[in-house]
Amino acid sequence: MSNTNQEEMFNDNNIKKQAEILSSLIINDNVKITLPIKSMFGIRTYVSLFIRNKNNACITIKAGNCMSMDSDGNIEFEQIFCKNLIQLKNGILKLNDIIELIKILNETLKNLKFDKLTGKIVELDNQNLDIDFWNCLMPKCDYIESVFEECCVCYEKTETELKCCKKKLCIQCWDKLKLRYCNECDEKNNGNCENVWCGYRACPCCRKSIESQEVIDEELFD
């Protein structure tokens, strides 16, 4: 979008109109609005705006290809960013508050960066503590084990850990792992296959399903 178009979008009349539309969507105590953002920093993302109790709002960003299964069998996406945007101590969000919310949301999304070491998206003014910083503070001793290890794919330092085998895999490499389909399937009929591993991602280290942490029957993929 050109600077001219963006300025037009944020003129007082237009932003008020969009704020009125957003206000009309806040009909329940808990409202979730999924932004139409496909990816950020090359990572498939789900970006959501949550408005709770009609008086506070936050934004979350989850990595759409980075997921695992909890003890109840529910899929959880890796959350890589979360920020409270606005919170009122008293009352509910009025039109002026929603106008301010839209401005804060846009400023937040325009001023982000990806931190490979932590596997998180952070704000530009966030003081990154990189691996050189931590190495300077921590002496090399046999009895000290750092949380930062090499990603098993790209070999860069990361603290992102897989549940299936506790190995390190950075978010960007995790995002690029391909879905695997059994011999009788392809991505078009995924979801109808009786093979529980069809359509899942295999860990590059232990070859288990990253999502379910179960051992994959490799014969089904020959």
C-alpha cells in the first residue's frame, strides 16, 4: 500500500467509520477477530484480535504450521507474540477508545521483528539479548548447560524445543516441515484417511509425529 493510500485510510472520517464497524462487532463479552494475514517473516501465522469484557483488547500471533497435541488430544499452535493493546479500568470501550485501539494495532504490526533465538516475534524497541550477550555472561563449564542449543536443521542457536524428543528446532525450520501423506492419499483427501499419521509432520530427529508425539509407521509412506 502506498503512503498516500495509507494516509487516506487513516484520515479522521475513514478511521471513525471503521471504528464504528468494529464497535458493531463487539456484541459479546468475548470477541475474537482473525486478521486476514497469511504470513509474517516467512512464517505462516494466525493473527487474532481479542476483545474481552468490552473493556480490553489484546493481539496474539500463532505459528500456523507449528503445533502439538496436549494431553487431551487437542491441537495447540505455538504462540509467538502477545500484547495487550488497550485496557480500561472502568466502563466499556467507546468509539474514541476503539479509534485509539485501531491506531495502536496498526503501529504494533508495523514495528515488529522476528527473534530466531527465542522463536518469538518482538517489538522493534525490544532490547534483544542475543547469543553473544549470554555467552559473555556465562562461563564455559562442564556443569553448566545452556537452554540454547543448535537447531537440528539449520544449526543456529534456538531455545524452541519439540515435545516429541526434546530436541531443538527453530520456529522457521519447523514452519517449513512438509505434511506427509500415506501412499493411498494426497493433500486433497486429507482428513478422510483412516491412517492417523496421514497429514502430519514428522520430527526430523526422532521421526515421530510432531503433533501427537506418536511413532509413525514408516511403511505407510514408502
